[in-house]
Amino acid sequence: MRSIEHITFIVNPKSGTQNKESMPAQIASLIDGERFEHEVVFTEYAGHATQIATQCAKRGDDIVVAVGGDGTVNEVARALVHTQTALGIVPCGSGNGLARHLCIPMDVQKALRIINQAQIEAFDYGVINQQPFFCTCGMGFDAFISLKFAEAGKRGPITYVENVLKEGLKYKPETYEIMDDNGTQSYKAFLIACANASQYGNNAYIAPGATMKDGLMDVIIMEPFDALEAPQIAADLFMKTLGNNSKIKTFRTNHVTIRRKEPGAIHYDGDPITTNRNIDVHIEHLGIRIVTNPEAAEDPAQPNQLLNAFSDFFNNINNVREDIGKDIEKGSRRIQAINKLLLRKLRS
């Protein structure tokens, strides 16, 4: 006779925009009561999910499910690394990068059915300056935007894109020394991202070819670009073609050290912190167990809601760039108009 397994659902009531009051009832109605006993715990403050998940792992829970966004997933997952307790995900956040990479459905009911199947696999995770990350980490503009996003007071892709469009062309790139097994290189970069999984969230693919099982991270160096080049970079980010852009340099490694001139922000799974000049990033191979979708491999081609929303905009980018290339001053005004168009499309 199969023994009863124990699942704890850790719900962040503040993640995303969805009200979580009905979550215990949804879980109770859909979880397989013959196989699992379960409990639902709501977080009360930042870091609470890590405390709860640590207790769950110590008592030997089979699965701990993060019900929230990437921040909640990170808090739960960091307590489960190198234990036998598996991470489950019911995505309810703004970006849901790790869930999307693993093809966990965005629909709560469908995600709970994945939990019921309890197919568990081991995956890699990363560490940046002693902070675990499971999707991406980075420095430069994406860390700067993470700070702005955290301060914005509202969530969602529109807020994120608004911050990118408002701040992107004003941001001053930094110079970094990057050291790995192949030696030391110096780059002036808009951002440097280290990706364990393929995307930031909302199907924005910073590392389209990344996998969480190879013991390696994709390091992405985005070189400085001008106003005329920005729309194409945005298009490539959502169309999984960023690696084809001349402003992008990439390589794979399991350990990298990065040095910059001044202390500043970094982010891990979108959560920003300030750290010193030296940044150390490495991969822990197959260090976390995760409940996966048995009907899907890692990150196949899938519908992209944001891409569908402004695919017409992307299709016309090259034509627009040719039109404005002759006059930089006029071009800057046209870029502002394009940004407004993009925001209107996002809001529609």
C-alpha cells in the first residue's frame, strides 16, 4: 500500500495581482487526497517563506509548493537545495520565469494537477555572492531596473516595460573584468546576465538556449547601444533571437568572477541587493529537486502573450530604423513615438 505523502503550500498573498483568499479552497478541491495530506500556510513578511520551507524540509515533507512569483519561488527553493524535499510551483506572480521555463501552466488549476502527478527531477541552480538563484542573476541595467521595479508600487509587464523605456537610454554602461577558465577579458557593458534558465519572465528570453541540467550557466554580455538599436534588441529578447544580435556576446561556464569599478546593485531572480565590486557566480549541478510537467520538456516553443500583443510593432522595426537613420535628432523623437506606441499596445 502506498504511503501518504505530505505537501505544504506556501502562499504569498502579495505576489502578482491575483487575490489569494480562495487558494486554500482551490487546493483542497483539486489535490489528490488519497495520495497526499496537505496544509496551506500564508507568508506574513519578506523571508517568511524561507523559514517555513526550512522547517518543512527538516521534518521531511515530500513537496513544498511556492504559490507566488519568482521571489516567492526563490525564498522557498533556497531552503530546499540539497535536501530530499522537492519544490513545486503554482505560478501567481508577475513574471513567473522559472515556471515558464519548466512549462508549468499559468492556470492555477492546471498547475495543481501537475503537483498531483508528482513527477520529480533534479536541476541545477546558481549562486551569486552567496545568494542562490534558480532562473537568472545579473548586474548593470537589469539590476538597476529590478530596483526601479521594486520601488514602482505596482507589478506586471507593463510596469516593467515602462521602466525599461523610461530609463534605458539614460543608463550609463559600466566597464567589467570577466574571469573564467579561459582567462580575463574586459568589456564595457550595458548589462551582464548569468542564466541558469532561459528567461527573465513574461517570455523575455535572455538566454534562449539555456538548460538547467548541464552544470553550466549562460553568461550574456550586452554591449552599449544607441536609440536606433534599442527596438531591435527588445524584439530579439521576445523573439528568442537575442544571440543573433551583434551587441550580444555569450559564453557558457560553471564559474565566473566579475569585477567592476564601484560597488552597486546586483539581482538574483529579480530581487535586487547592493554588493561590493567583486561578484562571484557559480552553478550547483543538480542541487535541487523540482516537480515538473510530465507532458513537456524544458522550455519548448510556446505562445508568447507579450509578443502577440505587439508583433506588428516588431515586424516594422527595421523599416522604422531605416527611416530615422539619416537624422539622429529626428530619430530620437521617432524612438519616443515608438515607445509610446508600444505602451499603448501593451495597455490595449
